[in-house]
Amino acid sequence: MKPPAFSNRSHAGRLLAEALMQHAGRPDILVLALPRGGVPVACEIARKLNAPLDVLVVRKLGVPGYAELAMGAIASGGVQVIDHDMMRALGIPRAALEAEAAVQWQELHRRELAYRGHSAAPPVAGKTVILVDDGIATGSTLRAAVQAIRQQHPQQIIIAAPIASRDACADLKPLVDGLLVLETPADFRGVSQGYSDFTQTTDDEVIQALATAAHLAPPPSSHTIRPSLASP
């Protein structure tokens, strides 16, 4: 069996950052992480690219009795993406979806308050957004995230993740301007298979990472302007 490609999320983030260096120093770049696991990955990317870092809170809507299996997702801004085919195939009633959504909206708002307080989310209009997660299984959370960002009129959206299923990559690629994934195993079993250490990221770690990134981020005037808008 092939050993994991990444020692931990920070290691994965450093490798992704190397593949994104054409975007370093550009004033239009915004790195958005999907918390919690995407934050330590994105932190390394933002640091290497000299770009601001923030979070976009997205919550998976888990199938009753199989929480890891997504029947949809919700995202900041009131976005809700539903996998109607899965619901029909599994016979999931609408009431079960609504109950799960109510729980996850509550958790989404809790996390937004914990991570950002009452500060406004960063402006996205005209930005090239690098949207980062620690891996992609079904892609439902990222589809919700992309929809939430598109509503704010970015210049481009680039998804960056260390590991993903091939099916998810095929589904997501038409939705964005760039898709960077380092590992797409033929025997994909889950995001954790790409990591030696896949310890759950905590709220405190997310808050600390955002505080550190805010302290390190240079003012816009110190960026070096690069003319290229090429996606990876």
C-alpha cells in the first residue's frame, strides 16, 4: 500500500503553495479556507503567497445515520446545495433534510461568530479567490462554497486541495477557473488516507491561525503587482 503523501495539513499546504507560486505577491489574491481542516493548509499558502487569509464557513448536510455521507451542504450567505439524486436513491424524506439543515445552520452561525466575531467578511468582488480545503471526497461542501463566492462577483475562483477523489474533481472542474489537486488516488477511500497525521483541527487552532495571518499580512501597498491572471 502506498504510504501517505503528506505528513500533516501544514506539510500539504506547503506543497500546494509551491504549485501556486505564480500568484505570489499579487494584490488581487484572497485565500479562503474551509474550516476547520482547510485552515492549516490555507495558512501555509497565504504565508507563502504573501496574501490575506480568511474563512468561508460551509457545513455538510449528513445523511441520517451516515453523517460522513453528504446529501448536500450549506454556506455563508444563505447558500444551500442539495443532492436530490442521493435523497431519492436513499429515500430520505424532506423533513429529515430540513431537520439536518436547521442543526447545521446553527453550527455555521456559531463558527462564524467564533472565528470572526462581529467583523465583516472580506470583500470578494474583483478578487482571485484561492479556495482551500484539506481534501475533497464528494465535493458537496466545495460546490456550496463556490456558489457562495460566485454571488459576490470574484474575478476568478481557484480550488486548491492536497487530495481528492477523481469523481469530485470531474464534477468541480467546470464550476471554477482553476483546480489544483496534488493526489487523486485510483483507490480513493477518504481524505484521511493522504495524511500520516489527520488529527482534527480545533476551533482554537483556527482562531489562532487567523490571528497570526492577520498579523503577518502586509498592507496592500506593499504587494508587487503581477499582470498574469493565469490559473494553475
